[in-house]
Amino acid sequence: MITLAIGVGVALANLAVEYGLVTAIARVSRYLTEPANLPDEVGTAVLTNTVSVTAGYGMLAEFRESGLLDDRATLIAVVINTFFGFVQHIFTYYGPVLIPILGLQVGLMYVGARAGISLAITLVGLLAGAFLLRGYTYDSSALEPDVPDDERRTRREKFQYAGQKTVTRLRSIVPRLAIIYSLVFVALEYVDLEGLTAVAEPITTLVGLPGAAVPIILVATVDPTSGAIAIAPFLGDVFTPEQAVITLLIGSLISLTVGTVKRSIPFQYGIWGAEFGTKVIVVNTGLKAVFISVAIVVFLLF
């Protein structure tokens, strides 16, 4: 499924180039790319994240491979993607699944906190682009179809050319995905990642949460939906709405380690390769940890 989604993203990027759609969509998303000093074309990938995060990453990978973006610009674009990827999950997970489980009050508080965390990360990306990419120039011709000005491809030729480029790109991505995912699955059979949740008890004691928070954090670390189901019966009796949100946020904070091993490393290494993929993971995970911690402090104070 991941390979299919990446393929769709790369294919859409190539077709958008062939039909000139990148330029058209870029005009709409210019308010995102201009403040960050990114080329207008990147807005296409950013907006694609609201439909499919994997496809959005696939488009960015295509822009980087084509030479439109260097590593620094790509990394900032990835950070800006965060909130738009979250928007997709509102309609596919938070709205139809999590809010009904937690109830309207706690559900909206938790989703609001996650939205604020994602938005803060995106704003960091915009600020980083404003300062770190100042004066950057981009070669938009890197995305132009490789065809003489006096020749035009037929519709069939455009699809064939986009398909060839997509297959070429997938040949470099899919083997990495298969190898890294296989290594991770094998590692998970021998490493007790749940043991990492031993840090939960001192944290819950420090912030004054009920003792029942520890097993709930353990469950939420492994599966966020199960964590929400586990805490739901205790809402109002054992946990106040604020304590419930803090508990789930602590679970998501600790689960960053588990999620990095299970999902981020295989996916990011597959998309970008080990060197740049490591940079993406460090930046993404670090920013999430910082702003989840900030959100916890805000709920404790107010």
C-alpha cells in the first residue's frame, strides 16, 4: 500500500509537470511557499498532503531528485507539510474514530491540542525558510518536460513519459522500502519496545496524574486508539478532561520512540535513503517531542 501511494504521488508529480498543472496549483499555494522562500511548485506537494501524506512525500522526493530542491529546502518543505498532513487525519481518524470514543469535550480538547502541535511545527518550518532560505534561487526548468519547444507530446505520449519516469523513480525507492521494513520487522521480534514505557510512572507522578494513567499510557504507546478506548470509562470519575488529555499526550510523547522504529525509519529511509532520511527523522521527531511537551505544560498550567 505504501509503494502504491508513493507511486501515485510520483506519478501525479510527473503528470502535473507534463500538463502544466504544477504551475497552476502553485499560484494558489503561493501564500505558503513565498514566506518560506520555497519555489511555488512545492505548494503542490504541500496541498497534496491533505489528501495523502505518502503521495505528498512522493512528490517532494520527485522535486528533490529532479534538482528543483536541495537538501535544506526539502527538509524545510517536509516540516511545513506537518499541519496539512494532520488535516487529512481529521477526516479519516480524529473525527470519525477518536472523538466518538472520548466524547465531545475531551475529544475536541485532544484534537485541538494535536492541531496546535502540528500548526506550531508548520510555523517553525515557515520561519526556518524565511531565514535559512533567504536569497535562494531555484531552477524551475528542472521540472519542465524534456521536449523541444517546437514539438508537443500527444496525450498518450505524456502519459507514457510520466509512467516511465515514475517506474524509474520507484526502482530506487521500493527496494529500500522492502529491505528496511524487513529489518525492522525482524528487529521487533527481538526487541521489547514496550519496556520503554517504564519511564511513564515517574512522569505521571511528577505531573500529578492518577495511578490509572500508567497502564493507559502503556496501551496508548503501543496503539493510540486502544489508549483512547482504555481511558474512556474513567472520564469524569478518575480523570478530569484536562488530565485525560495530558495522559494521552504523554502516551503520544513516549510512543515517538516506538513510532520512529516501526514507521518513520522504514518509510523515510525508503523515500530518501539513509543519510537524508535520518535528517528528516531527527527534525520531525525532535519538533514533535518539543511541542507535545509544550502542550502538556500548557494543560498543566491552565
